[in-house]
Amino acid sequence: MGAYKLRVLVIDDEPMVADSLAQILNMFGYHALSAYSAQAAIDHVGATPCDLVISDVVMDGKLSGIDLAIQLTTLMPSCRVLLMSGNNSTAELLSSAQQKGYTFEVLTKPVHPTEILERLRTLETE
């Protein structure tokens, strides 16, 4: 990986979750920032693109994490997306995205940080 730190944007409408995960990722060599809504994430990547996105699926606001993932992969085709959810409605949202040609991996909340770190390492090499 060299001196380049992968830029990760963590999105969750619970600031403590987003900030805690971003802090953990920074401790493990990523350049991680947090956003608390889909719109804040879109605004952020407009100014500062990222390499990886970790997003909650069900958030307050107009866009779900899956809608956000679709928009972000359109804006930044090389950006990898990892979703997290503890909500049962996620399966329906994923099915709708698959019908549109999008497939995203979803980790079930609560997710231990080591599982996220392991998955990010895999995404880096894909």
C-alpha cells in the first residue's frame, strides 16, 4: 500500500457509530472521515472523492444507504461500497437494487470492527 492511505467515508445517521468506526479505521492506517446522512456523503464526495464507502442501509432522510451506494458508484465508478444493516427491510431494498443491476455486500449489524477491517482488506485487493 505504500505511503498512500485509502480514503474511507463512513456514513451512519448515528454520529457515535460513524465517528467510532472512522476513528478505528484511522488507527489501522486508513484515512477515514464520517458523514451523518446520505446527502452529507454526496456533498463530501463532490469535493473529496474516496476509495471506499461504508454505509448504514436504513437512515433518516430521503435516501437509503442502497440508494446512496448506487449514486456513489455512478459518481465514482472505482469506489468500493460496503453496507451495514440491522434492519429487516434491507432484503427488499437489496432486491430492488439488484433488479436495477446493482449488487452490494451487506454486513449484519452489530458488526465487530475486526470483521469490517478484514472485509476492507479484501476489497482493497479485488
